[in-house]
Amino acid sequence: MANIAIKQMQRDDQGDWAQMRYALWPNESYDEHLRDAGNILTSSDEWAFIARTDDFAPVGLAEVAVRKYANGCTERPVAFLEGIWVAPDFRRQYVGKKLLTHIGAFLTQRGYLEICSDTEIENTSSITAHRGWGFIETERVVYFRKPL
């Protein structure tokens, strides 16, 4: 297993970050991800973290934002795990856990008492991963939308 270092994203990480975001959310273009990464870097209530190997290869990312409210959470505002991705060759090697441990310390220093997250109900691998990272399922919901 490779040695993995976790750090908060910086401007020089944007290219790798956008590529990993694209792997996680392929419905947006690389350029859109690059723009979003730049916006997160200048935000006061959003943060991103990158996992790199000893040879500086990017192998994971996690993004956190502050939300006014999140289903099943007790704190307001609440820190919310907006997305997490680990390169396929590094899954099941505790990269996600290392990212979340680092984020937990980062958020605790800022006074947050919990972090919340979500996933699609049919995404069983994400549900299993969340449980492995120490998340507790709080509820299952179906969201609706009505155009006006």
C-alpha cells in the first residue's frame, strides 16, 4: 500500500482536482469543473481536500460545504460532504477514511460537531463506504420537483 498524504486543495491542484471531479461527476465538462474548483478556492464556507501518493499522484478528493440544514442532522449550520472520490486502484486501501479523518479534524477546529452526507438509494457501494467511514444512516427520502 502506498503512503498517502492529505492536504487542503490549493490553486496548483486545480488541474488534478478538475480531472477527479470529472471522474466523479461526468455530466459536467472539465472546464466547468475547473471553474467550480476555482470558486471553491475563494469560498469561505466550502473546502476541498486531495489525497496524493509519495510520488505526488492524485488518488482521491473530498469536498465539504456548509449548509443551512441537512436531513437527519442535528446541527445548524452543518458541514456536508458534497462529494468524495478515490481512484479505482486505490479503493479499499483506506484513502477515503484518511480523507475523512483529515476533514474531521479540520472541521472540529472550526467548531463543527458533525458532518453529514448523502447518496442515491441504489448506490450500495457508497452506502457501504459511508458506514465504513463511521456515518450513521438517518433516513431515506424521495425528492420531488414541480416546474412552475
